Amino acid sequence: MKKALIAAVVVVILAMAGIMVYLLLNNRNLEQEKMEMLELAELDKQEMENDYERLTLQYTEMMNSINNDSIIAQLTQEQMRTQQLLEELKNVKAADAREITRLKKELATVRKVLRSYIRQVDSLNQVNQSLMAENDRVKDQLAQSNQANEGLRMEKQNLTEKVAIAAQLDATGITMTTLNKRQKTAKKMKDCKTIQVGFNIARNVTAQTGNRTLYVRIQTPAGQVLTAGTFPYENRQLEYSMKKVVEYTGEEVNVQTYWQVSEFLEAGQYRVSIFAEGNMIGTRTFTFE
């Protein structure tokens, strides 16, 4: 009796230890994802700062290339406004999404204003030769700023892709079943009245939860798609066979879709592809007689 009690206690301790290890690993994954998102926000803020600095230098370059006092005064005022926005950005925390969004909109406005002045200056075509040396110096600074910004862009792109891949849905266990008019498995394609395609959306704690629209695409041996409609994919419209909206909670979910056959289906190899949010999340081929 005593040995049985000890054994039971050991089992409980091991179970609790297993649960603690699972929770610890899951928490580490969430913390890692949070750190990556914060790092991405910091890179985005640094990129914006470089953009503001580059625009400030472009104002200096433009003022050095003209002799029109009226335009120079306007450029000086716009440059001071750009510098003020840059200082505001430097004092903002990267995690302050609302303020970052406001300053990003301001950045777009500054670019638009600068382009309008560039058109004015180009139309005047009055380059001051005596300030060419200073202009070259500013160009060198601008080139260095562009080089540094390009490095940040590449780092941001790599991190963005890493986060996007981690949050992407994954379709597993794809099946394609042919059913006859009695909803039994059809032995030959000529007897098929319904095509059933099933799959699982795998568990992913980093993916966004909520309603997800899934598209199922069935391609025949002749390369034709059983078409019910189209959806956007890689800058074009792609045909789909079945469409289904599911509520995704981050846990694995089973999905079943059906195609009612109204056309002749030949024997051979069929390809089933699953799409979600502009990505192909699973594909598999099936051969039927």
C-alpha cells in the first residue's frame, strides 16, 4: 500500500513537471515573438528617422542650387518643419503605434511638398556654381545616409519575412475522396458525383486569430480547374473550386469542403491546393481510375 502511494505521488510530480516544462517553452516562444515585434518596430522608427534626415539634406542641397530668395525662404521654412518632426520622432517610443502612424503620415506629406519644390527648382534651372563644393559635401552625406538606410531596410525586410512565415497558416493531412450518388466511395471517376476535400489547419500560437477565408483549388489531369469563382493571388486572379470561412483560434481545426460534380471527370492525376491570405498553405496530388 505504501509503495502504491509513493508510485502515485511520483506520477503526479512527473505530470506536474511536464506541464511546467510545456508552459515554460510556450511562454518562451511568446516572449521571443514579442521581442521580434519590438525589434521590428525599432527598425521601422530608425528607418523613418533616416528618411527625415535625408529629406532635410535634400532641402539643403536644393537651397544651394538656386539664387531665388523667395523660394529659399520657403525651403528654409519647410526644412525647419521637417527637422521639428524629426525631433518629435526621436522622442517617441517605437511601441507608441499611434504617434508613429501620425509621424509616418507627416513624412508622406513632407515628401509630397519636397517633390513640388523640386519641380519648381527644375523649371527655374538656376544652379549657383559658387556653391558646388558645399553641394558635393551634402551629396556625400546623403549617400552615406542612403547606404545606412539600405542596411536598415534589408534588416527590417529579413525580420518582417521571419515574422510573417512564423504567423502563416499551414494545411496538413490533405485528403480527396470521390463519392457516388449514394455518397459512398466511388471506385471510378465516371461514377463520381461529389468530391470531398478535407484537411487540417495546424496549431500556430503566433498566427492571428479570427475568421479566415480558405480557398480550395482542384486541377484535373488535363490542367483545367474546377471553377466556382476567383480570388486575388500574386497580383492576379486565380480560380478556386471551393471557398470556406472558418474561425481560427490558434488551435488545430479540421475543414471539410465539397464539390458537386456536373462535368465529365477523367481518370488520372488530380492536384489539390489550399490557399489563405494570399499564400498557398498546402498542396497534394491524387491519382484516380
